[in-house]
Amino acid sequence: MQWIAIKNRVIDLGAGLIHDQGEARPLPPRLLSLLQHFVNHPDTVIARDDLIEAVWGHLEAASDDSVNVAVSSLRQAIGDTRRPHRVLKAIPRRGYLFDAGAIRFLSTEEATALLSNGDATSPAPIDSASPEIWSRPIRPIGLGMTAALLVAAVLAWLQPWREPPSIADIGRAVAVLPFVDMTVDGDHGPFADGLADRIIHMLTLSPELDVTARTSSFAFRDSQSRIGEIGRSLGVDVVLEGSVQRADDQVRVLAQLIDADSEMHLWSRTYDRPIGELFALQDEIANEVARTMTETLLPERDLPHASSQQVWELITRGRVAMDRFTLESSTAAVGYFRQALALEPDNVDALIGLFDALGMQRSQGPMRTGTDTEDVREPYLDRARMIAGDSALVLRAVGDWHFSHGRPDEAISSFRLALDRNPNDATAWRHLGRILFRQARYDEGIEPLRTAARLDPYMTLGTVWLADAFWAVGRAEEALFRLRDSIERQPNFPQAHDRLATYLLQTGETASAMQHILRAQALDPESAARHFRVCEFWLQLGDDESAERCSKAFAADHDDPFREGYLRQILNGFRGELAQQIQALEAVVALGNDRDPLTPALLAQAYSRNDCPAALALLSERFPGLFTTEPTLNPMQLMPAHTAIHCLQQQKRGDEAQALLAAHSELVDRTRTEQGPWLVVGHEKALDHALHGDYDAALAALEDLVESDWRYYWWGLDFYYPSLQPIVDTDRFQRLIERLEAGVAAQRATFEKLQSEDAI
């Protein structure tokens, strides 16, 4: 049989020509011989040694690596590049099988008919259910082309395949894909993951390389994308992929470094080692990659090896679990790290892994209050600092520790030290950008967050934080685009849905926002934080009955008195039950969450309606910076500053009020308050005008907000804010309230329609 069709290629086995995309190209002689051997033995497992004798002539003429490269090149030539391979399949520990069901044998007449229809298009993939595809014509090959192909075939015989790119042509960005478990039972996935994870860690230590983080590389597990597509998605120049087979005390590792642009192999190696040499093998493979790309070896590792492969597998399981960023997954990660520490108490990777996992677990669990604010992570960080205080991993954790305990300058210093030691640590870049953002240094925070996104493009948490920074500096469209793009690529990451919901809410798309917040809860159903957000969002739709039912369910499902009390007070406020709201706020503040700025600010605002002395006393205790001679503010202090100014004015403390009002006005002017971060609601410009006594301007600012579909924490304009009281009874104010409430009702109707359509 001289002619076959594979996917969208028609192959002339006699002439060694592949017809594809209206063109014909020669198949190098060695690859032609290999393909002919497979075609002559379809559906048969052929051992490597048999292939070598049949194609190369004798066993000494080729190695396992030669077979690996040849098979990979043949797959590329015939279009069998998507994994799992459909045509040329690897059979673990046995050899290769050529699947006859994935090809079609053609008669000469059929092939001639295909090649004589005179069009530049190529035939569609073979599909017995779609015979019409064969009506698509192929451009005929003229004499000039035939001569050129003969010349090319001769050259190909002299040089069987193209030269791979030279070192000078290779870039510096590399990704390591998860290694494939080729063990017969397929039960060594964590073993294979641990191998790839350690190679990634070693490569990150090189200042000459840009190394994609494990989170993003592992997003392509079991992907059917071509190496070129993966390379473009990750923004890398080369990709390391491989497989692992383990039998008793021996391990075989196949590693292949592939140029992402040309999809050519830079090298392929097979390593057969005792299992006890696995850690040394990881270093060897990582150094081989570094030598290829930079002509230098990697620096010495900054942490010792684990004591056993079992410990490293547990650590890898914990890290992979944390990628999902849910309460369930962080709890699972805590378990894995604890198991690792039970086997090796001084393993720094496990100590810091447990430190990180406990932090994630607490962020998704009940809100800390009173004596519960003790940080249970401290012993693990202290132990890690004693063992390896100068390692990049520990320094990054120290930065997190300082950040969570209100020491931003120390945190920034620790993150920068960590990055000096490991410039490819995407997590450290991400956390550095986050703390700069939290310090209201938004523009300064964008660059490290960009770097984190480049090194770890599929880590959605980094995208969320970068979107926060863009949003804060007024680049709302870019923020929304990044969040939507991230959800399209990683639809099951709850934090992206949560943040997109917040920003959609701020732009008036309340119905869509509610859908995303429900999706976030569905992805992380055990989380108190996700459940709380759903209850809160019902009020954004004006549905206090659903909010109340949700709050009761929350109280039944979670032991979280802080969030339970907060929901109670927000319901009271929504319904205008002001005395009950104050009682609920006082109960929440009494729980003793010192790191909560919002609730005391709300309580002070509630006091200010009738009791400015109580409001100022609370603000002086919780926000002392408001009462300095030259007060400085960040956006999260706008609410308490507004309350303080109003009460200072009421008490005729003009100089203090004027100094704070000047700082308030300056901050409002340079903050995009209609779409700002967290405590910025959107109406701050209107409130600032009211504090200045310019009520016409305050009304105009509110009207502009309503005109632009603002409805973020929309209720209570007529009673929450004492500074607006002089205008709440005007016709103009009442009309804008009516329009505001009509917009909320329309969004609620839209949401109900969307829900009914989804149900159908």
C-alpha cells in the first residue's frame, strides 16, 4: 500500500512525500523507514530493540534516545502532536503501537483524485461519517515542485532532520510540564509531580532564566495542545516534558527539551537510576536545561533535600491542593504537610507549606475574634527560620508574617530579600505587589504584580490582585478584561468570580454580579466567607427577605459570630432599624477583631447621627491618625474621616475639621471613587461637597452616579449620612432615590430571569 491519509495529511509512502495545506514536503529517509515499518505492522506493539534493528540495522546503531527523538519527529510530521497521541501510541514498558484505526489506506486512484482537483486547500481530517470532505480539491504538484522536492529529499538523506536552534537563538524562558506517569498501574502521579516540581524549583534559582511557576505549568496536565501552543500560552521559549516509570527500586526518566517556536527537540535523554539517586537526578536534569539555555550551571540549592521520596510526594500533594484556593483544598493541604512533618520534623518545605496552608485555611474559614486572633502559624515559621533563615522560601514567609501583623515596611523588605535570592519566585512578586497595593501605592504595586502574572499566568489569584491594582488607578476596563479572561481559562477558581462580582456590582451590573457570587460559593461550598458574600449580595438586589433567610442558614452552618453579627446589623440598616443596628454593631466590635477597620467605622457613623461625642471617642481610639495636626489618609479611611469631619464641625472644632477636610478632599480628588477599592463606595465626592456645605454640587454628584448606573451599597442615602440631611427632603433628592430604586428593581428582575433560564 503506497498511499495513506492521517488526519489532514495525505502521505505517499513510495515517494516519501507528505501532502498538507496544499503543499508537499519530503519525509526524511529515516522517518520514512520508521513510518513504513509501523504501517507494515499495524496494531502491533513493537519493542524499541525491534525498531532499532528494523530501521537502524543493528542494536548498536542507535540508542533509546535516538528512538525517542525519531518517534517524536515522526509524530510532528504526520500531525499526531496532541496528547494523548491517537496514531503512534506509547505502551508503557513495552514499546509503541501504530493504531490502524486512526489512519485510512488509499488506493492510487483515490489519492490521484485527491491530488488532481487543483485547489490550494488541504483535505479535512479523515472521518468515515463525513464523506463529503473528500470533495475538497488539492493543488496539483508541477514538474518544478517535483524537482525541488527531489533535491530536498537528497539533502534530507544527507542530514536526516533539521538542525535544532543554536544556543544563541534560544531565549531564557522555560516551562516544565508535569511528567507523565508511565508506570503500568498508573499509580505514581504524585511521584511524577514531585520530580517535575523539584526541577522547577532548581531552575527558579537561576538569575539568567525566566521560569514558569508550577501552578501554570501544571495547568497543562493531560492537555492535548501542541508544544507550540503551550509555549505561546505560557510565554516561554522552551518546554521540558517527560515521563517516569518506576519498578521496584529502579526508576526510568525520559526528559525532552523542546524549542517552543519550531517544536524541534533540543535534546532527549533517558535516565535509568536506582530510586535512591532520584534527588541527584532531579538536579542533573535541571542543570542540563540550564547548560543548554545559559551555558552555566545552576547555583547551589538553598534548601536540603527531603529525607525520602515519600516526604517530597506529600509536600507536592499539599502544594497542588493549595492551587485551588478553597477551604476544602487548604484543609487537605494542611493534612499533607502535617504528614510530611511527622516523617521529617525539620523539613523546611513542609514547615513553610503548613504555614501557608494554615493562612489560606483561616482566610476562608470563620473570622477571627478575641483570643482566637492568636496566629497558630508562628511555631512553624520560627522553626523554619532557625533551620534556613536565609532561604528565599523562608524569607517570603517572613514577609507574609509581617504583613499579617501590620508591619508593612518589614514585609516589603523581606519580600525584596526573598527575590534577591530567587528572582523567579512568582509568589513573592505577587505578595510584594499586594502589600504595596494595600499601602495605597497602587502604581508602584502594578509592576511586581505584572511580573508575577508573567511568571505564573495561570495562577488566578495573581490576576485578581493585578486587577485590583488596575481598578484602583482607574483602569477599570483592563481590570474587568483580565478577570473575565482568567475565568475563561480557569473557570473553577472561586476568587476570580468573587472579585469580578464586586466590580460588576460597582458598575451597576448587579444581576451578573449575583450570578458570579453564587458561582464562587458553589466552587467553595464549605467556606464561611463565600456564604457570607451571598447573603450580603441579596441586599444589593434589594431582596432583604432572601438576605434574612441566607443569614439564618449562615448562622446554622458556620460558627462565625463576627460575620453573623455583621449580617444582622446590615439587615437592620437596610430596613432603617437604626437602634437595632447600633446594638448589633456594638456586639460585633466587642468581639475584639483588632484588624477589622470597617465595623468600628460603621459604628462611629451610626453614633454620629445622634451622639457625636461617642463617635469621636471611638474614632480617636481606632483611627488616631485622623486627629494629627497634618492628617494623612488612604482610601480605606475615607468613611471614618467623613464621620470625624462631620462631628468636628458639629462641635465647632473648626481648625481640626478643616485640616482633616483638606486631606479628605485631596484624597477624593485623586481616587477614582466611583470604582475604587474596598471601603470606597462611590459617593465620596458627593459627601465631600456636603461637608463643604455645597449641597447643589453634592446633589449633582449623586445624580451623576445614578445616571451612570451606580448602585453599590445604595441603600440608606437618606438616613446613613448626617452630612446629607439638609437635602434629603428636597424634590431633587427624592427623584434620584426613585431612579436608584427603579434601577435596583430592574436588576433584580434581570437576575430572576437569568436564574429561570439557567434552571430550564
